[in-house]
Amino acid sequence: MTRIDDYPEAAKSAVTVRGLVKHYGRTKALDGVDLDVREGTVMGVLGPNGAGKTTLVRILSTLITPDAGQAVVAGHDVVRQPRQLRRVIGLTGQYASVDEKLPGWENLYMIGRLLDLPRKAARARADEMLERFSLTEAARRPAGTYSGGMRRRLDLAASMVGRPAVLFLDEPTTGLDPRTRNEVWDEVARMVGDGVTVLLTTQYMEEAEQLASELTVVDRGKVIAGGRIEDLKATVGGRTLRIRPADPLHLRPLAAALDELGVTGLATTTVDAESGSVLVPVLSDEQLTAVIGAVTARGITLAAVTTELPSLDEVFLSLTGHRASAPQDAVPADTREEVAV
């Protein structure tokens, strides 16, 4: 049987998974999953409800055992070395797991003691985490009186008490308002800056774009795609060229000129009157250059040219056959790239 040690890339990964299988009765929650997460990065795991994302996290965090396959996290086998592994990982699930009857400080102190920190070190770590997550003023209040955002921050603080090498975040911002979600994102980015490796499951496309270095898309227990966000977007095909003439009166003549020239070899152009732009689908840099050349040859002065990549939601739709079920609050800013003209 092929083992993780047979793969040279495993030595560079904080998380390495090969052939992971998990059954629940006749249902295959995981069906031969392979995964590599490089140290000090964020791996986003996307998939529709029931795709197997949470099952994967539960296996990697030693909460359940796989039926087949092998997984190594931070150098520890999840089946053979669960006790050692639990000392070097953190986990934040979809719902805050802190004790709501205990004050925030006592929650963190208790976790420190459970991780065998000496009393003095556990007290210091609880104080440090409360300050870092802006919870010092609420330290002595029962966690049950915290707002949803505060409880989520406390949960993240709890997962960091043991200074984990790898942090698992299973849809950590579900149900949070946009402001609180941004605060959580800031904290995750800071953790990664401190060298923590993060495996993030999410259905928020904006969250994946904001935090992840690479993505893995799972559906029906299988990995169906993976790689850098830019590469996954490229699989959908092409970009859209948004051309805005300096004179708004040139908008429709510009569209007509491009349709007549047919330089893109694709569908006809689209006029976006609200933004005063013409949208042109392009598949290559050569087509982009041809479009710009054709426009300038007609003597039309341009105010701006912008290329727009397919959205991550469109990638998800292309791969899984339907859109993500979670809402998106904003269009990611980095789907656009300004081109000097």
C-alpha cells in the first residue's frame, strides 16, 4: 500500500492526506480524498452542503477516525498519534464551543490547564489572548452574555491558547454580520502572519478569496478541483474586457465598431449604459491586444480599460453545477485588474 512517506511533497506540508475514506452507513462522506496544505498558508476547502468538508475536519482534528486512508498533521498520524497531535492543533467549529456559564477569562484559563500549562503560564496566556482578541473588558462576564461576534472571537482565542501549529476553521463566520466577519478575517490573517497553518472550510466565496492561498473543491466526498484561485478561475474560461470611452457619446459607436470588426471571435459585445462601458469577452492576451488596437485605429479615445476575471462563485457553479448556498456581501476587489491605456 502506498503511504504518505512515499510522497516527497509531504515533507513540505503541514497537512498531508492520502486516500481518506469515511462511510456513514451507505453514504460515503469521504471517498478517497487527497490533500496537501503547505506550512504557513491558508487552504480553503469549498463545497456544497453535505460535500464532506466537516467530516474531513473532524478526522484531521482526531474527533472521528477514517475507514481508510492516511492523514498526517504537523508530523503526527491522526490515527496512531492522536494524543500528540491534539497538543499542536486548534479547532474552531461552526458554533462557539466555549462554556457559556464561565467568564471568558476562566474559559481560556481552563483550556490552558487542560493543555498542561502551569497555573502561572495559563493565567498569562488567558490574559494575552483576551487582549489580543479585544475581550479584556468582558473578561469576567459569563460567556453567555457575549454577543455572537464576541463569542466567536473567544472561540478563536480558545483555539490559540496552546499555540497550535495547525488551526482548523470549520465555517468560522457562519451567521456573523459583515463587520464581525471582517474582524475574524483580520485575526486569521494575523495568525498566519505568526506562522500558523490554517485549513478553512467555507461557503462564503468572498471569505475564500480574502484568506486562502489555495483552494480545494470537494463534492460528494471527492476532490473535484484544486489550486490557486487564479488558476481555478482560468479553468472557467476567459476574461471580460470592460472598455470605457472618454466621451459617453462614443459608447454605442464603440460597441458597433467592435461587433463589425469581430476581433474577439466570440459573442457580440454588451453595452453597460450605467457605467458607460462596453463589455467584450476575450480568451487570450492576443485577443485583448487586437481589441485595443481596433479601438484606437478607429480614433476613439478611451478613459479606462479593465479586465474582469470570472468570479469565484462562477467557478463554484461551473465545478459543482450550482452556486454556493451562503450569501456574498460584496464583489471581491481583486477580480479586476486595471490596464493602462
